[in-house]
Amino acid sequence: MLQTGCRHFSGYKPCGLNDVCSQGCPSRDLAHPRILIVHLEALGAVLRGTAILPAIKRKYPKAHITWITHPRAAELLHHNPLIDRVLKNDHQGALQLRTLAFDETFVIDKSLEAAGLSQISIDTGVLRGFKVDPASGAILPAQPEAQELYELGLNNHKKFFVNQKSEVQLITEALGLPYARDPYVFNFSAQEKASIDGIRKQLQLKKNVIGLNLGCSPTIPYKKLNFNGWCQVIDELIMQTDHDASILLLGGPEDSEVMAKLYQSYANSVIPTSTHQGLREGMKCVELCNVIITGDSLGMHMAIALKKSVVAWFGPTCAQEIDLYDRGVKILSQAECGPCWKRNCSQDPMCYDFVPFTALVEAACASLKTKVLQASPVDSSQLPTVDLE
């Protein structure tokens, strides 16, 4: 008798764990319940969303997990041992989803698109997270557990100044899952791990490597420093490290121009990396670093996922929503108008102009010395200057 409920069964050919599909297979793994996660973007949010996977497995040890996401974000979910199937939000992925049924569906994104995808499958089961009012198109909580996260999105005062929970905790609880401050889940393949050492040798990196994440998504472009800001950071790093650390420039395609300008200005002091080889190549470059200086962006979430020391600055967004897992320092912009979450801003100077650049560098250098960073927001007066040995 075939075990079609086995986690490894496809009906196409033997799964590779045994030559014959049968009830007596020693690798048989009957999966239940079947869970769909609908989490499309942004890229950093999808990577952060992997922190719910251990909670799902705690509640449902035998769960079979399907995750549908933006085609680009799917790269971040490859080789994840807690996900059984990754679907892309494209024509092919939608066709695949139409053939499947689930016991529970977790909709994390507050969007019509995510809600629509949650209804494509034959049976969505119990809907958790968020849904849409079909009459008005308004986003609503699907279950009472999602009410707190829902209300934070409707009240700036509560979101900016009252709430002290991280976004991971809020999402986990909104889905009715047991929160235990689980980490992000990201895995390199064996081939990727082997190539990382080759990149390290090719770039001739020193023992200490400080990564500068230059970019962020275009949604809130003020979450990244401008060219002059990065120049101040690099000048401080050169002075404080006395060239005893490699400075690695990190970013995506949209950061190519500023990376080229910085390399032109600091050719003997910084090392550029490729901005066009994809997210997983970017993760490899982050893996090379001991500490990352970054805004609240995908690069920050990459560093958190890879358990790096993180020095993250915050201006327009809420520092308390990010969990650095006791491996980082949050530096707050001294602009009086933040947080604001504005996508467009005409202030002059901007919040990134009020970042204490010396504090960023001192925190990064301290992490190289101690390998431990405190997680609470600090200002420059609380951070000692550290000489590297």
C-alpha cells in the first residue's frame, strides 16, 4: 500500500531514501498537518519570517510546510530544512497551489495579493493571520490572536512609542504559535559553504572583517546613509582600526553606483563585492564578515540570520521591532521626528544626517575586541573606543 501522506512521496519516482515506495519503508514520515505560509515580501521581512518555523514545529512536530513567496524572495528559502515546498508567486506557482489542500493557512502579509493567494488552494483549512473583507477590500485579522498586531498598524503612537515587542514575537503570536524568541532559519548548501572559503582567499581578507551594508529597499530610501555619511564611517574606521581590519562593501544592484564611488575614493582601504550575482551570493559575502554596520534593511536581516554581530542604525523605523538576539547594538538617529515610517520626506537635513557615525564605528570595533555586543539602544557616550590588537 502506497503511503501518499509521507513527507517524501511525490508519486513520480522513489524519493531517493529508498528504492521502493512501500508501507514498510524505514524512511516513511507521515506528515500532518499540512500548512501553507503566504509571505511574499519585503525580502528582509521574508527572511525574518523564517523565525516562525521552529514555533510551527513545536506546535506541530510532524507538520508539512509549503511557503509561497515572491520569486526573488524564494532564493532566501532554499535549503531550509524546516520547509518542505517553496512556491513562487508566479503563473506556475499559482497553478501548483490550485492543486493543493491545507489544514491551516498563515497569511502574514497585509495585502489583497496575499489574501487572494490564500484562497487559490482547494481547501485553505483554518485561516490565521490576516484576511480581506470581500465587500470593502479592507484588511482584517483572521483570528483574535492577530488583533494586537493589527491594531498596531492602525495606531502610530502605539506602534512608535508603546509597543516593546519585536516583529518576530508579534507575528508568532498573531498566528497562534508559541513564542520562544526563535532565531531566523537560513542554510547554505554544501557547495555554497565550500565556495565561501574560496571567496575569502580571493579577496585576501584579514582576520577581522567589517561589512558596510550600503543599501535598503526603495520603499523607505532614508534607511540608508548617503555617500557623505559612508565617507565619515570609513574615515573613522581607518582611524580606529589603523588598517588592521578589512572593510567589505556590501549591497545590491541599486547600490552599484555608490559602491563604485566609495571604492574610487578609498581604493586602498575598502573591498567592493559584486552587486549583481543574486541574494545567495550576497549572503556569502555577509558570512565573510565579523560585524556588519547597516541600516534597518535586508542586509541587516541577512546578518541576523547568519548570527553576525550587527551595528544597526534606526531613523524612520522602530528599533524595538528588531531583535538582534543579543549580538548587536542599535544606534538611534538623533533626529527629533523619528520614527515616522514615511515613504517620502522633504526634511533637510534628513534623519541619516543625524546618525552618530563615531558611535557606529566604536560599536563595530568593540565587537571585534569582545565578540559580544549589547542589544539595547545606545548613544556614543556609552561606547568606548577600542584599539585592535
